[in-house]
Amino acid sequence: MKSPYHPWLHRYSILVAFCTLLLVVAGASVTSKEAGLTVPDWPLAYGQLLPPMGGLAMFEQGHRLIATAVGILTIVLAVWLSRVDRRSWMRKLGWYALGAVIVQGLLGRATVLWLQPPAVSAAHACLAQMFFSMTAAIAVFTSRSWQDGAEMVNDYGTPSLRSLAIIAPIVVLIQIGLGAAFRHRALSLMPHIIGALVATVTILLISVFVLTQFQNHKSLGPAARALLTIVCLQVFLGIAAYFARLQAAAYPLAMVLTTVAHVATGGLTLASTAILSIQIRRNLRLTVPEAISSREAVTS
């Protein structure tokens, strides 16, 4: 069912997504620990804050305030969607987003009470990135361009873009999980580096395929270009964060800033990958083999 365009709902969903990104940034800043220096953990400070890191102390309280604000904003968003949006799946998505916020808060509390166990802390970080992707998707779903309908095109490439659209977000999410596990010292750096290579190649494949075939498409072209720009920035920040870690004892603030930027851009990468994948699945027609497989799946 098509729902009328609500400009203020769309603007509000953009605000929620932006605040969620700020929450990711604040969360990354308060959980960075390197070179024997401790940044305060939300909501308690477990270690002494050294003078070079003093400028980051505000994020301890800021993380709590932003988390509370995002929770309230998400409640309003879920209620607003349930009242004005005619699409049942969209109304459900609003409540799913609210559920994600609640689970995220519980994981954050467990992280504090249990003194940051790696598994719980990594799950907390991954869910934050997934929630940001949900809010970004809601912003897309409430936009005028989405309400105007799909611009259907045929996929003639190999491998199928519709198949890559399923694989790419999963690969990026796994890479984010590996990064979170490394930051919380559950894994070494090497799995994260290998995952970065796999995720980068996957994103390059899907983006180049889209731009080669559908550069002028009203939805696919801009989404692919945005994803390419963000992943290039993410690779640069990853390299910068690695070298900053090597010099963490001498330049702790540089290490924290590059790590936080890398985490935030990782969230943007996941959200951009998800949005491009959604646009691919919406605007590309099923090829003959895919159509046959879909019918067989339904009848089996």
C-alpha cells in the first residue's frame, strides 16, 4: 500500500538518524583504551583520566545524554509512523527500531555492570551500528523519492546484482563485528584486516557494477557513488587509525580521534551498503533464473 508523503516525518527521521550517528561517535570515544591510558567508561570511570586525554571526559556524560535523547526520539518516531504511515511493514519497522533501542540499552547496562566483557561490549557496538542503519533506512523510506515509486530496470550482469545486494550488507556487518571484537580485545588485528579486504572488494564490485550499468538511474547511481566515497574514506581512516595506534603512547589523542572517526565511518559504510542493497532489490527486475528459483521456493 502506498502512503502519502509526510515532509515533517521525513525530516524528523533524518534527525533521528543523525542523533544515532552522534551516539555511535560518543560510544566509540568513551570505550577507547590504548597504550595504558584509560578513557572513562559509560557511565562510570574505572581508571584515572590522564591530562592529555582530558578533553574527552565530556563524552562520558554525553554518551548517556545522547542515548536517552535517541531513546525518546525513537519512541516518538515509532508512534508517529504507526499513526500516519499506511504501510504495515513500515509501522512494524518503527517498532522494531524501538525494540533495538531497548536491547541496546540493556546491553549498555550489562557492559557497565560486568566491567566490559568482550562479547557483550562487541554486541553493544554492533547493535548500535545496525540501529543506525535502521534509522537511515527509515529516512529513505519516508522520502519523496521513495514515495514516487521505483524505476524498474533489468540486471544483465554476472554475478547478479540482486544476489550481491544480499551478500554485501552481511559482509560489512561481519567486518564491523570483527572491528568491535578487536577494539574490545576479543580478537587480534589480523581478522579485522582480512575482513577489511573482503568487505572493500565486495563493495567495489557492487558499486562498480551499478555505476557501469545504471549510472544515470535516479536512485541507484547516487547510492552507489555515495557508497564508493564513504568506503574510500573508511579505508583511509583505517590506515590512519592503525599508524596512530603505533604512536599511541606519544600521541594518545590522535589515536582516539582516528579510531572514533573510523568507527563512525564504519556505521556510514554499513548504512550506505544497506541502502544501496535496498534500492537494488527494489529497482531491478528478477532475471529468468531468479524468477524460476523464487517460484520453486514458494511452491516447495
